Amino acid sequence: MIPSNFEYHKPDSIDGALSILTEWGDDARVIAGGHSLIPVMKQRLTDISHLIDLGGISELKGISIENNKVSIGAMTTQHELITNTQLAKFVPLIREASLQIADPQVRYVGTIGGNVANGDPANDMPGLMQTLDASYELTGPNGVRIVKARDFYEAAYFTAREDEEILTSISFSVPNCGYAYEKQKRKIGDYATAAAGVLINMDNDTCSFASIALTNLSDTPVYCEEAVNNLVGKKVDSNAIKKAVHYCVEASDPVADTRGPVEFKKYVAGIIVQKAIENAIARV
Amino acid sequence: MEKIRLNMTVNGKDVEVLTEPRQLLAHVLREELNLTGTHIGCETSHCGACTVDMNDMSVKSCSVFAAQAQGANITTIEGLGTPDGLHLLQEMFKEHHGLQCGYCTPGMITRAYRFLQENGSPTEEDVRFGMSGNLCRCTGYQNIVKAILATAEKMNEMKESA
Ligand SMILES: Cc1cc2nc3c(=O)[nH]c(=O)nc-3n(C[C@H](O)[C@H](O)[C@H](O)COP(=O)(O)OP(=O)(O)OC[C@H]3O[C@@H](n4cnc5c(N)ncnc54)[C@H](O)[C@@H]3O)c2cc1C
Ligand code: FES
Ligand code: FES
């Protein structure tokens, strides 16, 4: 299980990486933690003759929280997201979700940038980033542009990122409200059968803010706009929650696979969304 | 495709290997350096049998390219203990029957080593969660968990009496 051969590059700057990427075009790919890419390379499902390791670029590392704004470098690992005490304090949602990704070995090397750029609907971070309404910074030969996580995913493995662009960082505002990431999986370390990220704020018993996104329930993450619109401004009782859950399940579009048939996945989706909403409300 | 000179520190010794960038670290360790204690179970990053310590992290060496290990500091099971001088974890695995066929054991022990560096007084739940990247087909895990908890306890006793 060894992939076909490639030339290995390890630039120490974003500009260096971009110039190799531009020089080799389609034949080149960046590698972050490699824990999504190496498996597909081993299966020879992809043909890469130039591999550009982003691991030597210090500009891509680190977490900063300033003026209510969080910025995370693409090469920050899932392990670092879990152990960063500032992040755990200001955005506990990230830690809660990261702990449900893969296993310890994978989390030491898997990065947030690789997880969101990959475009695999089974990845947890894209849905999480849609919940947080995060923005992705993409750097290419023509400069920097910002794309919202909610606009980034087009279909499985198709994203708004151009081939010669690198996803350099992710930013979002500190949420300051109730939160939950609920995930149903077959075993620890597995991708989601269904997962949901929820943020909610309450003004007495009225919902003043909400955000809900789903993981692995369609060929992209699903931001549940209808459910959100039906919660915000309403009195939140069991009926309102039921309605929101209904809209989320309606918005999902799972396919049958080894994790189960469509009916089962929608059923599980309903349960985890309800749990996530209830947990988030309890934490306001 | 050109070979690369791969320089690493493995079990405290500097080594140089001529290899292809695509070669997997597990194969470099086993076939070039003859360190066959690192096992390959699934070769698809699921079972953890190939776990080694790399730059203070537990990694699955079947899912790291040789090129990515350039300059790395690596500890394999051979670096933790010897047949005459077992590591405390190895002693405890022996005492608590933490292994049957032994195939998963090098991965279990290298992972447990790093886990205990990060959490010296774990609960049973901490151990199960921290070891969740390692599969065992024989023991049912119970005795592996016991062995790791016993190691932590002994480590703490030794610290106290020191
Ligand atoms: C056993 C196992 C279980 C797993 N379980 C889960 C799980 O439950 N949930 C989950 O979310 N993930 C899971 N994963 C995936 C894991 O989290 C990956 O590490 C992650 O998806 C990709 O991050 P990476 O840094 O390894 O990226 P890589 O594998 O290096 O890259 C992935 C893709 O993104 C591209 N890319 C990487 N970084 C950038 C960048 N900065 N800019 C542009 N493109 C980039 C690469 O070219 C590649 O196409 C699992 C993986 C394994 C092996
Ligand atoms: S052999 Fe590497 S994880 Fe199974
Ligand atoms: S002892 Fe046989 S696989 Fe663990």
C-alpha cells in the first residue's frame, strides 16, 4: 500500500508554496497532516507527482483571540485545538467537536485547514465552521480573498477554492452563547452517521440567536436556515424545538451507505439535532 | 524518482537512510532499520499497531511518509525497554495480562507511554479515551486498561518516594 512516486517539497513560506503550486499546476497537491490525503494516495485514487508539505510554514500555525475575534492558522492541529486553554474558554464548542473527531493519533497530526479544505462531507469541521459562520482566507497567486464557510462547499470534494490557492486561515467571532456539537457514530474514531453543531442564545424564554449546521447528512455540510428562522424571535418550548428539528431533517439529504439506509440516517439526524438544541439551551 | 537522504534520531541514535519520499515510516523502521517491533496491522491508519512516538506525539507510522519524518525524533518499542530491562509499562502489561497474541502490544505501549506523559493520573475513562486509536482483537481491553492504570499508580508512588 505505497502510492506512486512523487517529488517532495517543503517550502518555508506561503509564497514559496504558491510558486511550486503554480509551477506544477494539476500535478501538484499540498499536504497538511496527510490523514485524509495519504489514504487516498495509497489507494492510488489520485495522481500526484509533486507533493508540497505545508508543515514548514510557521505563518500557517497558531490561534489568536483578540477583540472577540478568533483566528486559527490552517496548520493548527486538532490536538492543539483541544489543548489550547484560551480557545477552550472562549469557544468551548471547538473543543467539544474536536474531541469527537477520529482518535488521538489522528488528532495529533490532522489539521483544521486540511479538514475544512478536503471537501469530504464526512469531515466534522466544515459543519462546525458553518455553525460558527466562519470565514476562510484563501491565498493565491493573485492575492488573498475571503469566502464564508457557508458558501464554500459545492459538492463532495468540490469547493470554492481554486487549485492554485491555499487555505491559509479561518476566522470567526466569539459566540458567547449556548453551544453543542452532537455526533452519532458507529464506534469511537468513526466518521459521523449524523452530526450537528448548534449555537443558541435566549432572552428569557425567547430565542434571540441561533445557528445550526449538519455533518454527513448531504454531499456538503448543511446550514439549516429554515430551522434557524423558525427559532429566532420565538418562544422556545418543546413544540418549537420539534419544529426546528423537523426543518433540519427536511434540509438533510443523506445517501444510503455502510452507515445505514436513508430512513435510518434521517431518524438519527432528528435525534442528534434535538439533543444538540436541548444541550445548547441548557448551556446559555 | 530520486531517493532522499532521510536523517532521523531513532531511539536516541542518529540514523541516515536512503529512501524514496513515498516510503512509509513503518517500512523504513522495519525494513531499513530492522526495528521490527513496530507492527503493521491494517496499513490504513485504523488499528494503531504501527504507533510510534514522533516529536512527542503518538503517530501511526503507516500513515507518515518517510519525507515527512525528516529530522524527526522517534521512539519505537525497542527504545522503551529491553528484554533484560523492561519498561514499567511492559512490566505492568506482563503482570496484568495486558496481552495475548501480542500483535497490538508495541503500539499499545508506545501510545500508553505518550498518554501517561500527558496525563499522569488518569481515570479509567481517560485511559479508554486516550487509547481509542489502538485496536486489540484478543484481550477485550480490560487488562490493557488495568495495566496502564497500574503503571500510572506505580509512577506516582515512585515520584512520591523520590
Ligand atoms: C482513522 C481516521 C479517522 C478519522 N475520523 C475523522 C472524523 O471522525 N471526523 C473528521 O472530521 N475527520 C476524520 N478523519 C480525517 C482527519 O481529521 C484528517 O486529518 C483531516 O480530514 C484532514 O486534515 P489533514 O491535515 O490530515 O489534511 P490532508 O490529508 O493533508 O489534506 C486533505 C486535503 O486537503 C488539502 N489541503 C490540506 N491543507 C490545505 C490547505 N491549507 N489549503 C488547501 N488545501 C489543503 C490537501 O491537498 C488534501 O486534498 C479521520 C482520519 C482517519 C485516518
Ligand atoms: S498499521 Fe498503521 S494503523 Fe494499522
Ligand atoms: S493481544 Fe492480540 S491483538 Fe491485542
